[in-house]
Amino acid sequence: MSQKIVLIGAGLIGREHAVLLRANPRAELVGIADVSEGAVAVADEFGARFFTDLRDMLDTLRPDGAIIALPNALHVEAALACVERKIPCLVEKPIADTLEAAMHLVAAVEKAGVPVLVGHQRRHSPDIAKARQLVAEGALGRLVAVNAMWMTDKPGAYFEAAWRRQPGGGPLLINLIHDIDCLRFICGDINEVMAFTSSAVRSFEVEDTASVSVRFGSGALGTLLMSDTAVSPFNWDTAAGQALYFPHQPENSYHLAGTKAALSIPGMDIWRHETEDAHWQHPLIRQHVTLDGSRAYENQLNHFVDVIEGKARPLISARDGMLTLATVLAIAKAGRENRTVSVSEMLG
């Protein structure tokens, strides 16, 4: 029996979820809530009932689950409405636009015992899942250094939505947060960050470029370079071929190096010496890691249905999503204040 799911927000990301729901036999899209006039046509297209008030929709339809795809600042309000009604929900990332709001939601979720899945869909991608496994198994030895890139060129029309130009909506919270979440998932929590941020190209209130240094709890060090105004194939969205509406341009966006081997992602090549006593004057051999070919967004939806049915706990819980948000907000603070910022300081 398929699970009855409602969609809160019918914009760009919401429509993507509607397409995925229609294609999945385990789920049925029964309602859409949105305040925009254009959302009526989306509801008609997907055969779902339309509501302008999300609470009215939840009370009327009593769905098995809800997907929240609203602007960042509205995530917590919608998620709380679901939690109050004991309805499991998938909340698009970031879990909230502020850490205070995220903490409020986490407290409510953990008190009510209602599962909330945060939509960091890359964790459901086979390359990210395999990388985590390889690091955990010690295939790279002791992890020493990590490099990540997310650079692309967004068009001017993208910023017609005012919230994307304002605090709480810049590429740190919209884009780099995915990379931070991936690195936390693969390599472990990040304890400290340093950063430079710039808005020199577009002069918006939010950054368009950032360079970041991080220290993981394991002691490994990492660097991240981000820009949404740079022509580049060096971003996971296009490199992995997992994004719903970007062309696939094979490249690597993450590089992990340990005392035994190095791994590139999403190309999934491991580089190591042929013998344990070899060193930098000896050649390396390359081993390609084969993946299962599954799709991140489809995996995420199937996982959410499993969560609804009580077969799984959220891969990215509300608390886990809050820690990713805290790490990104620490980066933003480090850029503003030109100093090292610890994630514990943000949570304290």
C-alpha cells in the first residue's frame, strides 16, 4: 500500500519532489500547500488537492508523511506543524535559517518522538555512501587531508527570488551546506573553521565566494573553495551526474588523502602504492571503485517511505541537520570576524 504524502511548497524544489512522488509506486501525492497562484497549476498537473494553508491541508487530509520545500526561513514553522500532528516529515535543507530556530525544532522533535528527515540528499548517493564506508574501514589509512570544491556560475534570473540575495539565503546555506554535510558524513564532525568570504562580484548582502579551512574531530585538516559566480565543472552536482536538472560533466569535487591511500569523489578512484614500504619516489596504482548505479533522490524518497513505515530511522535526523547548520554558520561567522570559530561555540 502506498503512503499518502503531501507537499508543502511548490516552487523549483517542490516540483522536483512532485515528479519523484509520481514516479514512485510506494508513495502517492495527495495534496499541495502553497500561497502562490502558480501552485494551483502544479496541483492540477499532479492530480493533488490544493490548499493555501498548510495546517488546513494537514488536518483535512491527515497524510502519512509530508515533504517541506519552502524558503529556508519557513522550514521550522512547517515542520513544527507536522510534529504537532505526529506526521513524519522530510525537511529540505537547511533544517532552519538560524541555529536558534533549529534548536527549537530539535527539542520539539525529540520530545514528541516524531521522525524528521533532513533533505541532504547526497548522503543517499552511492558515491558518498561508499566513501564513508571506505574511510570507516580504514581503506585510506589514517585520514590526513581533505579538499572539496563547489564552483559554478548561476544565472541572473536565479536571484529574482529576493530571499536568495538576503542573509539566510546565500550559497553558504543553499549550496556549501551540502558539501559540509557530506564531509561530516564521510570524515566525521568538524570542530573548528576559518574562512574568507567575498561578495565582490554581485555586491549582494550575501557572499558569492568563500575559501574555508576546517579541522575535523579526528585531527584531519580540510579546505573548501566555493563560488556561485565561477565557470567550473568542479562541483558535485554536475560531476556526480545525480542532480535532476544539471548536465553530467564527469570530474571530481572531493579529494581525501590518508596514510595508506587517496580517494577522489565522485570519480571513485583510489590511489595507493603497490607495497606498504613504498613512498613518494615510487609509482602509484589506481583502483576504480564500482558503484551500484542508484539515484540519490530516488533513494532518499524510498528511505523516507521506510521512515514513515517505521522500517528505518532518519539517515539525517533533525539533530544531525542542526550540527551541519551550526558548522556552516560557524564558517559565516569566521568570515565576518576574521578568526577561528569552533562549532561548540555556536552551540554553546
